Amino acid sequence: MNLAERVGAALSRPVDPAVSQFAAQLAAEADALAVLFYGSNLRTGSREGVLDYYVLTGGAPESGLWPTVSYREWEHEGEVLRAKIATMTMAKFAEACGGGLVDSTIWARFVQPSAMVWQRDEAARNAVAGAIEGAAVTAAGLAVALGPESGPEADYWRALFRETYKAELRVEKPGRENSILELNPAHFDGLLPAALDFAGIAFAREADVLVPHLAQGRRRALLARWRRSRRWGKALNVARLVRATRTFDGAGRYAAWKVERHTGVKVKLTPWRERHPILSAPAVLWQVWRAKRQT
């Protein structure tokens, strides 16, 4: 399959109907163009834990920090479904997937599996597919620039994800880049050659070994762009965390659920705690500490 066919098939991946119904509600709230579903629940088909959605809206690309993040709960047939929602414009999403911005989080996330679980119309679907193709092309170019001169396809993806983790403000166990490939083998098998074809980057294939022919000028440009992204990656992560303390809609409910899930202690969510999750954190921790001592 060529890249467009691969992306189309991946976005059409079937999901639990409840996931799509939840997406439709989120789309209606945001007057969205499309909703993407991703993360471990997409792979496993489970509704347990937190479902991860990207809600894409109309309008001009945002300036400043994006996306905005929120948390929602929905009771479905006696079961409470929980979702973490990132919202941004389709225009900014496509721009970020295309790799022209300093931020690398969007293209690095969406070269990995995602599914279109709601769309307004065919035009919206085509816009998302085009953006995801851009993410694959961005990732593929950097993979061959950062990876070995020749090697199996997986070696290029490992080199890429190893570098993207270094650029982010989070601690990952060594070998995390391997688990991405091990958990999604069908998705990545053949994706690099398809993306290189789409990008016009020539390569030779000798059995399972790829030998990309990346022009030196293009390689230098890609590496310069990556150095800029790496330089700003952690600072952007910090800025988003600071922003989230003020703008994360539903942060109190999300934190209360996380505490109960990981400690078994049910946290009473008062209106003040819901409005001020950061200020209430010491009292919550004290409550958890006392409850654990009594068990």
C-alpha cells in the first residue's frame, strides 16, 4: 500500500461503539470538525482507565500554546467512561504534523496509530488524513537523518523515538522506543518506505535492509530543524504544564480519580477542591496518608 492508502486504512480502524458515541458528544460540545482516538485503549480495545481524544476544530491556527486539555466523565450503560481531551484547530494540527514548527509532539504522536472516531464530513476526513500523512513524512525524513546509513526499518524508527523522548520533559525507561514498535508491529511494518516514497526520498532495499539516499543538503536542513526542536522541547513542556494548572478543565475530578485508582483512597471532591486542584493538593495528600495508615 502507498502512504495515503495506509493512512486511510489506519484511520478507519474499528473501535468500540461507546468510544465513538463519547467522541460525538465531545464534537458537539466543541463544534468540531473531527475527533481522533489514540493511545493504549485504541490498541487494546479496553474502556478502562482514561480514553485519549484529540478534538479538531475550525478556525485560524492558534498562536501561543496549544492544545487545550480537559477531562470528562460520561455514564454509559451503567459504566463511567473517562476521557482526557486535547483540543486544537485543524489548521494548527496540520501545521504541526507538517514539521515546520519547533514543537515536535504532534507529528511524533500521530505517526503512531490513531483512529478517526467522528468526522463532520468528507472534507474534514480528507484534511485529517492529509495531516497524518504529513506527520509520517516528517517522521520518516528525520528517522533517516538521525538513523544509521543502512539497516532494518525498525532501526530508523528506534533512532527517531529515542531522540524525541530525549527532547521531552518526561522520564522513560531505557528501551521505551522498542515498546512502541513491539506494541504496534503491523502499523510500522512498511510505513517508512511508503513515507519515503511519498516524500521523494530515494532508497535501495536489500532484503530487510534499507539504504536511504538522502541528499546532504536535505540532511543538513533536517538535522538543523531537529536541533531547534530539541533545544526548545523541554521548555515547551514546562510552559504547557504551568498553563495546565490554570486551564485544565476538570483537573480536580481527574486528580481525584487518579488518586483513588492508585491508592484505593476515595477523595471527597468539594467545589473548592474542584476549582483549586493545586492548592488543595496538600490536604488531599494528608487525607491519603491518614487513610493508608489506618489500613
